[in-house]
Amino acid sequence: MTKKKAHLLGFVQHGVMNHASTMWAHPQDKVGYSFARPEYWRDLGRIMERGLFDAMFIADELAPYTTYQGSSDAVVRYAAQFPVHDPAAVVPIVGAFTKHLGIGITLSTSFIRPYQMVRQLSTLDHLTGGRVGWNIVTSYSKSEFQAMGLENLTPRDKRYEVVEEYMQLCYQLWDSWDDDAISYDRSTGVFADPSKVREVDFQGRYFRSRGRSFVMPSPQRRPVLWQAGSSEQGRDFAATHAESVFGVFPTVTTMRAYADDIRARADRAGRDPSQLKLIFGLQTVVDRSRDRAVEKYEEFRSLIRIESALAIMSGHTGVDFSTLDLDDDVADVDAQGIRGLFDAILQKNDGKPVTVREAAELYGMAMGAPTAVGTPADVADEMEHYLDEGGCDGFMLLATNVPGCFVDIAELVVPELQRRGRYRQRYPGTTLRESLQEY
């Protein structure tokens, strides 16, 4: 039987912290680098490309979280996803110093109008030669809306209705230029045939737009579309629109349940389920020695600051965890933000109670994702288990110390996966879509 090969992506953020609480304080994190400087992104991209990663995936948050204690003080104190710089600005830098690595960025439909979103993403796709992906999000954080000068969040039950219409307008704009619209004829001075660059006249309930798309069709025409839907509406949206779905699931059982469900929804939506790639969160702590890997893991765990983790968890869920005791059960919390990440915490103990303290420790280390600790063979064993039994197509690798954790993957884990026939030997083409759909 043909073995399923893994897709690998590096999960980072344009900030001090990535996704492990207070990991920036580790003595081997960003040594000699500033996240705000191009050299950091140049070298990080090169490391991931050396490991034949599909993409660097850049998460985002648009304003400091203010849910915990009604303030962003804890966020500032512990660099708990603070500061966070613009992810789109990184794309041309990574693209210029790599040839094959995709760059996925998180951009919110809540604050960027569809016309501008299409223009921005297509521009970046041009600049990278067709290597851009878009993580489609609808903003959920009150602090983001307040920072943008808006008081009212989009109601949860309306989010996907609004973004559905948003996507329909984007599709019309991306598809409005015919393939042969551009003649670029210097002898006649004719650049393009106006009849083949159609004016979009979209009159929807939430969005209106009239005009021609202001950017030429890019190498991929549309960016690769990512989504992280976990609610019922979110899963339907992902099954309908996404080419790749990102999820965090703590056990192989929860992975398989999600994989089966999302593929069934894709089938009902008239899509080939095999074309929808499921990329699940995984953190790795690897060393040539198993004992040393365990030591490294304990070093990372010792850096977790409970208040930092609670501030992030509060921001993600919309629940102020400072109002609960650390020994309280979190099962009855009504999370309104990123529900999927919170559910991962509840599922970690297979139905047993999870206290606020335990939830913070799990969230602070890897946002509820599993952590594979050991030798390259140990980590590859765990990856194979998730590929075969969990039903995923690959892994979104959550950072610990950067760039060292990605060097370990590229130099230690990738060769082991290749030896087992579980990973590519070379890139299949030049675009992100080609890498994602290779197998």
C-alpha cells in the first residue's frame, strides 16, 4: 500500500512571541536576530525551504488582547502576542530569498474590503511568483474592533453569512480578466482588450462593488485558500471554500473525527475530498538523544507563565479567566472566540475535568496541540500515527525556540521521513498550489 506523505508548514507570527507562551525568554530563541528585521525572515525562509516545507504560515492579531482583567497589561508585560507586526509586509522578503517556499498570511475580512483584499493578495502573488496563501478569518476580538474605531462586533451567527458574500465578490474579481486579455502590443500601443477585462457590478446585502479589478491575474490567479473552521458553520464554510484546513486536535481520535466530518461535508458540497488538505497542529521537541529531547521539553515547560497563557487564552476565547480560580473546572465556560482551540483543551484529558491552571499550561505550551518529544525516529513515528490513524495530510509545526526548532525539523526529522518514504525529495513545481496538491 502506498504510504501517505506528509506536508509540513512552519507556524509563526510577526512578533516577539510565536505560539508558545514566554518562549521568547529561552536563551536560544532568536539569538542574533530581531523579528522586526528582514534578516530574520530571510534566514527563517531559507531554513524552511531547506526542509522542503510547503509554506511558512504567518498568524496574526490586529490589536492587543484586553479581555483578561479588562486590560492589556498582562499582554504587554509578558509579550503575550504583543507586539505583532503586519504579516503581509514579510511576504516579499521571504519570497525574494526563496524559490519554492509558500507564504501563507492571515488577513481579516472584517477590516479589509473585498476589492482591496483581491488587489493586495494578487499583488503579493505576483511578487512571489505564485506562492501566496490566504488564511481567511473573521475577527472575533472586541479589542480589534475598538482599536479600529468600531464598537459592534459582527454577531457570531452572522459571521459566515457575511464572509460567504465576501468570498463571492472576491471570486468575481479574481475571475474577471480572461486568460488572453493582455496583448501588450508595442506596435499598436494596445495593452489589453477591454471586452476581456470585465467590469464587476456586485450588489449584495453586505457588500457592493462596481469596477474592474485593478490588478492583473497573478500566477495562481487566486491565492491558495486556508481556513480553520471548527463550528458547524465554520466547517461548512471550510468544506466549500478552503483548499487547506488547519485544526488543533489533541488526540488521534479527535483528529479522525474532524477529518471524516470535514471530508464528508466537502463531498456533499460537490468537491473531491482528496483535494482538501487537512493540516493539523503539532509541536516537536527533537534531539539525537531521547533523554536530551525530554530535558529540552522540560526547559520549555519551565518558561510558561500562567498569567501570560491566561491572557492569551482569554483573548482567544472572549472569557476573562481572571474571574475564575485556578482550580476551577473550565468545562462550562462559554467561549465565543476561537472555539476550536478551546475545545482542544477540553478534549486533552479524554473527558476528564480540566482546571483553569491545567488549561493554561496546555495552552501556554502548544495551544492544545500534541507535542512530539524524542529522537527523529520517535517524532517520525508519531507523525506516521497521525497521518494514518488521525486522517491528516500534514502538520502545522508550532514553534518553540526559533529558528532552532525548524533547523531540527529540517536537519533531523525530514531525512527520517524521507527514508521512510513519507516526505518529498524535491519540490514539484514553483507555486504553493503545486506543493499542496502534489500528494
